[in-house]
Amino acid sequence: MAEGDVHIHAVVAETEQGEVLGRINLSGGVITSLEKDGEGRTAIFATMPRENFDRFKVWFQDYTEEPSSLKERSE
């Protein structure tokens, strides 16, 4: 992980997974892990440059539906 990167943990509906993964990549992020998180939900673990995180967070909140979540993780 480069200095200034942020670790993220996002939980989304499987139907939203592809778009969220694409947006993480467009934001300069790297997917580190995908896990099943209950019925029809996917947990996405990634890193991305801190300078892109706030813009990604706004997009994420607008795009995803409840009960999706996005958290910054400590490593």
C-alpha cells in the first residue's frame, strides 16, 4: 500500500457489485478481497488513494441502496 492510501470495506448488493468494483478501479483503487456477506450481499475490501476517497464516498452513497455500507478500515 502506498503512503496516503486508505483501506476501505464496502458491503453492497450483488446487483451493485460490478458498478462499485469498476468505480473503485476508476478511482485508482485496488481490490484486495471479495467475500459473500449474507444473502445477496458482497463485502469488498480495497485500497485507494486518500485524495480520491471523498469523491468515491459521495458517489457510493448516491449510487447504492440501503443497507449498503462503506467504512474506512485501519490496518
